[in-house]
Amino acid sequence: DRAVLLGLAGHAPDTVEVDAIEPLIARIRSRRRLPLADGPEVAFDEAADLLLVPEVTLPLHANGMRFEAFDAAG
């Protein structure tokens, strides 16, 4: 979950400052806003908007992810 949040906010694992990770995550969670990389900041309710389904795997890679994004109209 933390890696997904950081990635969506534009931070790469090999360049994000380690000491900045916790404050970045805390800010997203406390403000309930996700600053998208090179884009707008959007409302974000982690419990409702980031759904991890560990019992479902995708073909070709065990750690694969599927992303879906919706605007205010659904």
C-alpha cells in the first residue's frame, strides 16, 4: 500500500529520500488527498479507494496489479 501511494504521487523507489517516506505517507493519510504525479491532487479515502485483493493473482506475474481510475461521475 505504501509503495502504491508513493508511486502514484510520483516517487520512485530508487530516488525517494528514505527519511521522507513516513511524512509523505502520513500527509496523504491525514489530509485524505493524493497528489498525483505531474497532475492534480485528488480526494483519497484509503479504505475505499485502495483495494488490495491478495487472493486474486494476475496471469504472467504474481505481483501484478490492475489499476482503475474513476472521475466524480464514476
